[in-house]
Amino acid sequence: MPEPLDRTSRTLSSSSAHTPDLVIATHGLSRHFGYRKAVDDLTISVPRGTIAGFVGPNGSGKTTTIRMLLGLLRPTSGSATILGHAISHPREYLPRVGAVCESPVFYPGLSGRKNLEVLAQLGGHPRSRIDHVLEIVGLDSRARDPVSKYSLGMKQRLGLAMALLPEPELLILDEPTNGLDPLGIIELRDQLRGMRDRGTTLFISSHLLGELEQVTDWLVMILEGNAVFNGPAHELVDRRGELVVEAADPTQLNLVAGIATAAGYRVTWTDSSLRIACPVDWASELQRCSAEAGAMGVTIRAREASLEEGFLAMLRGER
Amino acid sequence: MRAFRSELTKLRRWSVLAGVPAMVAVAVGLSYFGLSHMADPKLEQAAQAIPTTQGLITLVSFPQRLLDTIVVAMVTANVAAEWSQGTLRNLLVREPGRLRLLAGKMLALLLFVAVSASLALLVAAGFVLIAAPSQGMSTAPWVSLSGVGAFVSFWGSELLGLAGVSLLGMLVAVMARSVGTSVGISVAYVLIVEDLVSKIWPDGVVWFPIHLFRYLWGTPSGFTLGAPPMGYTLDVAAALLCMLGFITVSAVLFRRMDVTA
């Protein structure tokens, strides 16, 4: 039987707690709307210089968390720091943060350039910065068109340009690939990596796990307002591999299945093999136990799980 | 200052600028209506003021009730749209000082209202001055020193009253946080609510905000609501107190509220 999900141990088991330079750190952060706990006792951390994926199903509390980090919502309880400053004092850190919260919104009657001008004036950023960010996102040729004539993908690019205005140390993006065509997604991916290489920390909320897998080196998974994983992305993938066991004799597979099930891992039968969802480094232990149980003729192959598989396994509460 | 400049950039939208010709058209149209209906017995009180130094301001005060409705709708829609469109979150990320943001926005809107209302008043006054002789009216008292003084005084009172109406619009927008709801509430209040209250509580309604603001305009001309029963100085003081109340409540609410738009 799968073990009940031990959220606390998973959250704290990551190496994040030992990372000295944290750009985002929350401690028991909660936000309740009446009886509904949108975010509940959330403890996460994001180290400097990483691309951190913020993953969770719809309604899991991602946007509420981002809003609290941006000073738009007050937490019910708990605390958090951004770039070393408490979120109760957003003026201390927001000038160094770029963000797109939910889908990017603009004044439709103004051009893309004018929209950026409004925000540049408000944030005290030089005009030259507007041309620069428009060029980065590839909107310079359409900058004078009214936003009402922009496609969804163009609005996403303008949203990214808006977030880049302050030359941010921390960039918070909510579903940045929405509406982008495949070429746009590839370009965005390269841009995000480039930003990370220049020292910007990125915190990206997305439900497209395949996209995140390509760029993230840190992962925060959230479920029902609580962190179920917080740590290096490879740690989750390593932890969530799969062992494929083959044997000519079905009774030997039965023995192996029994061992895996007793250890709390999910076992799936195929025609002539078993698939065990478990860390790939459990293979040696399985090999040893199988041999002790008399299943000598089994072949065990390890296969690393994708981020999506890891996430789904986490949601199902598998060990 | 940054919020003020940023708001000025936004006001250069066609949807906002369209309010200026609308105000000018209303001012000219209703002033002309007054000019051409002076023989109407219902306008006897206004007709008596025409040959005096109060003649010009009597005619240009015809559109004021409609102008304050346009202004309250414009300001309310502009402020509430930041919630309805969701653009408020962009603004607050770039300017987390909420009071600075609200102050900059309102200063820019008040400037816009003052410029557009002044333009409407001046165009309407120019139109009346040109058209009056054709209706057999003498403009000599209107352009005399005391006539011009009365006009300037009316102009100042109008701007003060419109500032009050604008601040009322801000308060409603901050409370309702939706364009449709807040414009509906503010316009209904300006057009209907106080008039209804005046039917059942005529003595008390004179201290209500819209009455206080409209008494400001009525003071020099004796038109619209007429002279304030509590006296002009007390009316100004009460109107200013009212505005201060609107600012305080809006600031407290805006500073503390969650932004979920």
C-alpha cells in the first residue's frame, strides 16, 4: 500500500534549508478566505541564481502565493522574505523585482510602448529601458500598435517586457508560455536561461511541466496550499524513477511484485514485465531482496521519471 | 510625482479624451438652450438675472448639473477600471506605496477635470457672448469689471465643486472596485438619491455632499440650487470637510485592501 503523503518531511528533506543565499523564503505562510485555506502553512525557499518552477494543479494556491509575495495580498499568518526583506515592506524589494501575475493585462487603447512608458514612469526607469526590453522580447516592430490589436502571444511578450523593465534580480512569471507558439516557447526558454546566466533568479509558475522540465533547476510543488516538494529538480526526478523488471518465469515476477508492494511502491503489471515506481537507486536493494527470495532470473532496468510523472506520483501520494 | 506623470500618460487615451468634447458640447448646448428659452415663464428667476452682471454666469450654469454627472462618471470609471481591467496589480508592483499611487492618480484626474471643465466653461461663455446680442440681450454688464469678477468667482466655485464630485467618484470606485457597479452607484447618487432625500428631509439634505457642492455653483448666480442656506463660508467649509472625509476614507481603504483583481 502506498504510504500516506508526509508533506513535512518531503518539504524539509530538500537541500533548500541549507542554502545560504535565498531569494524567496516563506515560513508557515498562510492565507485563508473565510473557511477556505488557499495557502496553508507554506514553507518554501528559492536560492539565488536558479530557475525555480512553481508547480501545482489549478486552485492549489500558486497565484495566491505570488500575490502575497508581491505585496498584493496580506498573509493570514506566517512570514516571508524576498531578497532578504519581509513581504510586509514591499517597497524595500519590489523595485528589484519584475513580475507578471496571472495573465498579463494592459490598457487596450494604448500602444505597447505607451503601456511600458506608464510603468517605466511609475517605477522611475529610464526611457531607454523601454526600447531595450521591447527588443529583447521581439516586439520593437509592433510597439506602436494598440494593445487591443495584439495576439495573446504578443501580450505575453509585452508582459515579459513589463517584468524586465526594472532589470530585476528576481523575476516572477505566472504561466509565461500561455499563448506562445512553439518557436516563441523555444525563444522564451533561451531567454530565461540567458537571464539566469546573468544572475537573475526566476520563479516561474506553470502547469506545463514538460516546459518547466527543460529549464528549471529548482522546483517547488504545491498542493492544497501546502508545499509537497521544495528542492533541486533533479532530486525529484531521481526520487521518482521507475524500475522495469523482466523475467521468463511469472512466479519470479510475483515474488518481486510482492517485495516492491511490501516496500510501499506502486507496481504496474504489463504482459511480461513489472513496472515499479520508485527511486532508481532502489534497484540494487530490489536485486538483493529478489535474490534472497529466490527470484534469481530477473532483469532490472532503471528508467528516470519525467517531471510530469514525478508530479503525478507526488499528487497520488506515492512513496 | 512619478505616479502623477504616469497617470497623465494614461489620460492621453482616446476613450478618456473623448470626455472633453462631450463636456464642451453639453456646456454649449445647454447654455444655448437657456439663452433661447429666457422667455419661458419657468425661467423667470434666471431671466431676471440676465440684464445684470450675473447674466453670463446664469446662462453658463445651465449645464452644471449634467457636467457634474459626466465628471463623476468619468472619474469613477477611470479609477474603478484599474480593478476591472486588473491593471492595478501592474501599478502596485511598480509603485508599492499605495497612498502615493492613489494621490498621483487623483491629482492627475483632478487636473484633467479642471482643464476640461474650464475649457467647457470658457467655450460656452464665448458662445453665449457671441450669441446673446442676436437674442436681444446686452452683454455690457457681463463684461464689466464686476461681471468678469462674478464669472471668475463662478469659475473657481465650479472647479471646487467638481473637485468634490471627483473625490466622491474616487471613494465609490475604491469601495465598489468595479466599473459597472461604481459608475451606477455614483451616477445614481448624483442624479437621484439626494433629490429623493430632499423630498422627505429638506432641512437635512442641505448638508449632503452633492447639495454642498452645488450650492457652491449656485452662490454667485442665484441659479440652480440658489444661495446656500447655511451661508457661503459655512458651505465652503462643509464642502472641504466632506472632501477631506472622502480622501481619508479612500486612503484608509485603499491602503489596507487586498488586491484580488
